[in-house]
Amino acid sequence: MNLNFPLLKPVRILLFPFSLIYGFVIGLRNWLYDKSFFSSSSFNLPIICVGNLAVGGTGKSPMVEYLVRHLHNQFELAVLSRGYKRKTRGYAIASTHSKALDIGDEPMQFHMKFPDVTVAVGEERIVAIPQLLHDRPATEAIILDDAFQHRSVQAGLNILLTDYNNLFTRDYFLPTGDLRDGKNSYKRSDIIVITKCPKDLTGKDRLIILNEINPLRKQSVFFSAIEYGNAYHIIDKRGYVLNEKTEPLLVTGIANPWHIKNYLTEKCATFYELSYSDHHIFSIDDLHEILKRFEGIRAHNKIILTTEKDAVRLTKFQQELDNIPFYVLPIQSNFLFDGESGFLEKVSGFIRHFKNNQTTNEK
């Protein structure tokens, strides 16, 4: 296991004075919340926050999906996201007419996978939550996507994610590092999940990380890995199994494609790559660039491959992609060290306990 701090690009090191300023501002903001100069609002139902201390790439979307997949048959759930990079503003609920440009790629992904679960967006959670409850009064619990740093809403259960390859304990404030919140903010969390771990993570490595994070008594720490499923066609959903003869063109617009590139290195003969910025909104010119690059690959078993998050921004080109071997590689979180039952019991137990207390108070 590598415990060295990540090597930073020289240009980011030069920006270290700005990191000090950023860190001071964030520290002052948190202090004002801690001392109640800034207020946080709570709501009379279970609110679960899934977030991180760093920008992008810790696996929030797979974790939200994991929670919805395992809990939506027990409780009437709703997911509330900001709707990053959508072309609209304000509060909205996903419907059959929604597109990624309307609500954002991640909420659109949630809605497509779980059409029977309420998915809403709103930049100001404190405003969006009452509106959501008005529109969906049967809601029993709300999952806040990427809201750990938004302290205007006080969640009842905070789940903090940190990437195994870039633990918050080894990171720095923006712009030198990736931290958008202070390291000490981890103390506000109830559950810490180390994401994107190697599947063969040893018990010794687990103890090293636990000692490094030094969790509080109230905190539970879990370890998870990314698990890839079989690819499926972006339009007609037919399956495709990657093998050692496959030569995919990987098209991504995500924060950190490192993990999927490692997977393809192990799984396929070789792969080619076209990278775009995180949450990139694909244009017809981008599609032409992708197809031109694909046509230039001289291989018998070539396909185009993308992520689920990118796929929701590409399905608008249905007519152009219908007869193209363009596939989506799904992922999901998989808990290590038999942690799944403990994690789910923590979350479902929180919801049940909240509801039981509410019923007792009403009596």
C-alpha cells in the first residue's frame, strides 16, 4: 500500500498562497456555523446527506444509487440534487419529459434507473426541501446528493466519502489540492466510506487507513470498491461482454476517469481515449469528432465505450447512434470486509428510529 502524499503538478504548487486564503475563508465560514452566527435548518423527516470534502470523483453517484436500490422498497424515498451544469435554474422534479439539460446528468441518471423514485433538483436545498415535501407529501426520507459542505441544511445522517487513492487526510485546499472543505470537517460525519478501494485490500491496509483517519467514537468506517457490470448499447440496451480482443474508444466527460482506464487496461487488448471536461455537454461537433476518431481505429473488435453519467448526455443523438457500436459501462459500489449489512443497518436504522420517535412525539 502506498502511503505517500500525491505528487502535485508544479503549477498547483505555485498556487499554494491562494490555497491558504481559500482555507482561511472556509475555516471562518465553518467557525461561524459552529458558533451559530450562521444558522442551519432541520426538517421533521429523515434527511441523509451523501458528500465529500474534495471536488469530484469520489463515487457519490454510485453511492446514491446504492442507497436507493437497497432502500426504496422499504421507504418512500426522494433524491435531491443541485443539478450541476443544467441549463435551468430553481426547483424541479424529474418527469418523463425531463432531459439532462433540464435537471443535470446525475439526477437524470437516477431518474432513468429508478423511475418510481422521486428525483428533484434545486440549488438552494433549504428552499427545495419544503417544495419537494409539498409535491410529494408521502416522502419518508430524503437523500441529499453532494451536500456535505452546504451547512444551511442540517442532515440527520451524514455519509462522507473519500477516495482510497486520494484520502482527505493527504489532500490540500484548492487550488493546490482538491479539498473544498477543511479536513476537520470529517468530524461532522456519522459514516465514512473509503471508496474505490482495491478488491483485494488487506486487513492490514484497512487498519493503516483507520489509524490515519482516526475516526471519532460516534463514527463508523466502511470500505467499498467499484464493480463494473456488462456493457450495454446506449440506445437499444443490447448487452456486450468486454474481452481481451476488444479495442474500445473510451469517451469520458467525468472528473476522474483513472479507475475505468485501469479496468480497461486489465480487461482489453488496448484502448483509445477521448476526454472531455467534467459534466461536458456534448454537441453534434463532439459527436462527429468521436465518430471520426472511431473510424480511424484499425481493429476488427472495436467499439465506443462511455460511462453511465456521460451516456445521459449522449442519448439525445439517438438517430445518429442507433446503428453504431456505442456501449455504456455500468458501475456500482460493492462493500468489502462484509460491510454491506452493517452499512445498510446504520442507514435504515436511522430512518426507522426517526420515524418511531416522530410517532411517539405525536402521541
